[in-house]
Amino acid sequence: MRLKGKVSIITGAAKGIGQATALKFAKEGAKVIVCDIDMTAVNETVDQIIVNGGEAVGFRVDVTDKESIAAMVESVVNKYGRIDTLVNNAGIVMDAQLKKMSEDQFDRVIDINLKGTYNCTKAVVDIMLEQNSGCILNASSIVGLYGNFGQTNYSASKFAVIGMVKTWARELGKKGIRSNAVCPGFISTSILNSIPRKVIDAIEQRVPLGRLGKPEEIANTYAFLASDEASYINGAVIEVSGGATL
């Protein structure tokens, strides 16, 4: 088990890619901290991990609320004495063309996707510095590399978390803390439920592998990056898209 004993906080972990990541980390032996705003879904994910023989605890965490983050981090440190991995996965989309995008749409996406990533990392960095070890993983997107129609806010947030990772890789690397970003392509999650089938078909045709990605395929990437097998990977931006941007 490549993550045996590693205390791993995952935000947005109750559904989609976050849930798949929580399940994968638990399977690999991590002690998983499941964080999300939907406590019912958090408990369901925790229960699923425990039933399968893993270890997990759940918290209601709003990444825009520093108090909820601080309370979670304090509880984790009190229970386990350390934090090895932070996966900044929590994020939302509120799409609109620039001319139609409201200030609330822009601010809400930036607050969660970007400021939320900052808030969570800021809350754990001192602990990782004291340990002289840690792994920070930011969820970006291929949209954060190339932009996308109707996603000014989302693109901006996902570009920015890459900049954070590269900065943290420089600042924290000598302290044994690795920072990397993962850029998923088109992944089959509930976020696509509102998209018409014909649009999904067109997306699949754009991907050289001819299909959408699976949440588990992103989770596998996070698990590798969090493991000691990736001990010399720092400041990397890894695209997991089936070749969608070729």
C-alpha cells in the first residue's frame, strides 16, 4: 500500500473526483480526512471507506470559511499528530460568456476554487514545515491551461492554482514539502449531468482515446503524486485528459 499511514486531507471529497480520491487513498492505506459541505454525503463516503477496511473521519468544511478549516485541522492534528497530504479538490463551476457573467458568478468561483485553495493550504503549511515533510496537490484543469468558452471565472481560478503550486514548490521544496497540480480533462461526473448527450458525444470525439475520463483515473494520479514513488516530482503540472488538448 503506497500511502500506508499517511494522514491525508481531501476537500470536496464527498462526490465525484474527490470521493474517488478519498476511496483510492484509503485503499492505499492512508488515514483519510473527508471534507465537504454536504455532511450527509461526507458520512456516506466515510462509511464506505470503513466498510472496505479503511480508516477515515469526516468534517463539514466550507473552504471559504477559515474557522471551519481551522477546526478541522486542529482535530486532525489532535487525533493523528501530523498532516502528510492536502488535496485541494473542492471547486465549482458557474459558467457564462463574459458579456453575461455576473459579478456574483465571478466572485463565487474565485472564492471557492482559488481563495479556498489558499485558505486550506495556509491552514496546514506550518504543520508541514514543522514536520519537514508534506505533499500539496491542487486540482486545476485543462481549462486552466488553455481556457474555454464561457468559463472566464473557472479558467482564471484554475490558471491561478497552477501559479500557486509553482510558487509553493520554490518556497517549500527545501523543507521537504512537494507541491504539484493535476489538470483533468473531461471527466464523467455529475457536473456533466446538465449537458445534452449530443454535446457529450462531441466532446468524446475530440478525445483521442474516444471517451470521457473516469474519476478513478484522476484519483490514481493523485495517489501516485502523494506517494513516495513521486518523491522527486515538485512543481509539476500533470494533464490527465486522454489527449484532449492535442
